[in-house]
Amino acid sequence: MGLGVKLPNAFSINKLGLEGTPFPLGVSCNQSDTGVFSMYLYPQRLVDMFDLLHGFEMCIVFGVGHKLSNPNHPQHTLNLAEIVDSVAIDCTVVDANTIAISTGELMRLLSILPQHDLCMFDMPRNSSQDDVITNMLNYDEVKLRKNRSQLPHLTNSSVFLNSHDDCYLTLESYDTGLLQQVFERALQTYVGTFLLGKLGVDEIEVREVPFGLLNILWPKNAHLTILPEETEITESEVKIGVSRQQFDLRVQQALQVDIVISYNCATQIWNPTKPQ
């Protein structure tokens, strides 16, 4: 099965500079001594990938940044508890800005809440409020230590997620397969966005990335950047230049092409090729 790609998405919304240069697809991964796999990925909208997290019993959601205000008092920014109450979201309020919610209800909330920041970790459905508060306190403590994984300090949690600007995603899991699924979704969206611009259609299906190619691309304790300036669309295929170097948004840089992959539009087949 493939992914139906349409606009808007992370690549159509996020651009670089005043010229509106296409955003590269960047990913950095590492594995800690505690067995936690961490991925930093951009650009990525939560609403476009959250269905991949459907297997979790309960999500603890906090740190939600948004600009929703009370229509009767525009100077008052609504807290998370007020938002879920106003749209009848089924969840448990832990405090004014923290909720416990199912993945299904969270997907519904994301579809109506124009958030720009969000943090989340999962917990068993039968967790007590004290359990949740303990994990929140652990999160606050670890946050003060730079470059530390959160997940080992979250009791009975298997995933931690931090989204900034609804573009820069940090995802931690004990399952590298989940991280690869999210990266695969981003790569399909990248290719689909270029094809939408070329073909002038409203939606296009992009086939899943074969496991063998995904393994070739997957940066183990390393970086990967999909380069828009090295992406070429012909009548029959999309050719994509891939660098093993990390893209730095703050400086101008020319990254070398280490891998070239292609996607055939007619056969919907992915292939790795050698750089010229």
C-alpha cells in the first residue's frame, strides 16, 4: 500500500529564507546505552504522522504552544484544559496544561488545534494520577540537563515525542521500527510534494519504501539529508540526491551527494543508484 500525499503538508508549508527555497528532509539518529533510539527529523507536522502511534494505551500531552484565545476576552490565551472542554474532547485533565488522552482523541484534537509546540509520552491506561505527576517531575528534571534522553526516566513509557514549530520533531523509542516508519512517511511526503508540483494534481499515491532501501538510508548514530537542489523530476522518475552530512539551517553550505535514489512514477518502484 502507498501513502496518499496532498497539500498542505510539511514541505509545502515550510520554506527557507525570503526566496522560499524548498526545505531539505533532515534526520539524525542515535542509540543510547540504555537502549533508547532517538531521532531528530524535520520538517514534520504531527497531524501527518500521528496515526503511526495508534498502538499506545494513553498519551500524556503537555507543553502545547498555540495562539487560541477566549473570543470574549482576546487577551486571555486558553489553557489546554479549557480547549479540550470547549471542543468536547474525551480526556482526563491532570492540570491546566496537561491531559491524559487516547491516541484517537489526540488525533481529533490535532485536527482542530493549530498548535506549534507539543510534548507527549505514553503510559498504561491504568496509571494513577500520582504516576503521571511523577513522570512529569522526572521530565522537568531531565529537561534541565542538555542532550539527555527523556525516555529512560519515564516509568512505564515506551515513547517520548517533542514537536517544535510543528516542524522539528524529536522522537524517542525502544523500537527503531517506529522511528523508521516516521522517516519513511516523511520521505514519501517529500517525493509526493515534488510530484504534485510537477503534475498539477490534488493528490498522488507514493508507494512504501522497500525495507532494503530503508536500511541503506537509515543513519545509525549518524545524519542524513535529502537535498532539494539535488532532486530532479523527469517524465518518468524522481531522482534524489542524499547526503550523509548534517544540514545546518544557520549557515550556507554545499553538502556532497553520497547516495542517489530514484522513484519511478509509472511503476512506483524505488531504487538506489550510484552518484554520478
